[in-house]
Amino acid sequence: MELNLGQWVVIGLSALLILGYIRGYYYNRQRAEKVLRWLRPGLESLGIVSAGEKLPAMATGGRLEVKRAAAPLKRAEAIYLLAPRENLFFWFFHRLQGKDDELILWLTFQSKPACEVEVALHGDRQFEKRLKEAGKRALTVTDAPRGLVMAISANHEEGGKKIQALLHTYHPAIRRLSLRENKPHLFLRANLGILQSYPAAEFLAAVVGVGEG
């Protein structure tokens, strides 16, 4: 049976997608193991680490928890999300949106943070929405490293200095940071690939220091 050009194109694309899936699947497995070797020792500096709930079926990565963290923390949770390299189309659009492998942190402190802070990339809609919702504790926009915007509650110079120090060290990686009175007190989203050039324990200590009273 002879195949026409269209059929050969379909076969070629199908083969490309299958090969891309196999390559992406194994690459992400190796990547996940590498991330885990980097992240787990860092979290162990905060307390006893356990595996969290599984991620949704479409997500590739993992979740780790520290349910009884050492002071000043009460609890910590970390999720590492890997780019969808198994699906070439999804991966392509993922990259178009400026996304890559990500680390997400939720930290709960033993006491409320002394100040509230919001940090985001320029143009982040959630940042603008948060400024409007701040209410009684109005947030004031202040200086931030290039590419980021930052707002902090009034009269908190010491807290501002801690945030500035964190951002100037890790700002190429940080995409979103929120420090609030509500639990979990601190949320952070960052580029995982960039962060892995630093020791995880060192980075986590700097983030925890931001929320210390």
C-alpha cells in the first residue's frame, strides 16, 4: 500500500511526538531526582521532612512537608513543578509564557510577621489586585531589583531591609513573594533552575529570616 504525502507527514509527526514524550519523560525523572537531592537536605535544616500528598495527574514534580518545624517556623511545605517536557506542544507554550521548572514554598510561622510584603514581576495582575485589597494596612510601593515590583506596609524599615537583601541575592530566581498575617504567612514562587546554583539550606534560611519578628 502506497502512502501519500499527507499520510507520511502524519506518521512523521506522530513519531516525533512519541520520541519527544519518551525523551521528556526520562529527562523529567532524572531532573526530579536531582531536585529532590538538592531540596530535601535544605528542608531537613528546618525539621523532620515527610512526603506530602501527590500532585495532580497532569503535574510532574513532588511535594515535601515539614509539619513540626523548628522556631521561628511552625510548618513548611515545598512543591517542585517541572516543565511539561513530555508533551512538546505544552512545553512550547509553557516556554512562551516565560515559565520553567518552579519551586513553590508555603511557610507558617509561630507568630504573625511584623510587616506585610508583596513582590512580583512587573505587570503581575495579582500584585495590582493585592494593593487594592490591602485595606487598613496600606502597602507602599518601594524600590526593588530590576524586573520586580515590591510593596510593604508602612513603618517597617527593618523588614524592608531583610526583603531587599533577599531579593538582591536571589532576584533572578524569585517570581512572586507574599508575606501576610494570614496563614500560611509566606508564599514564594521561584525559578528552580536558577535556585539550584545556591545551597538549598542557605536559600531557605534567608527566606525564613524574612518572616522573623
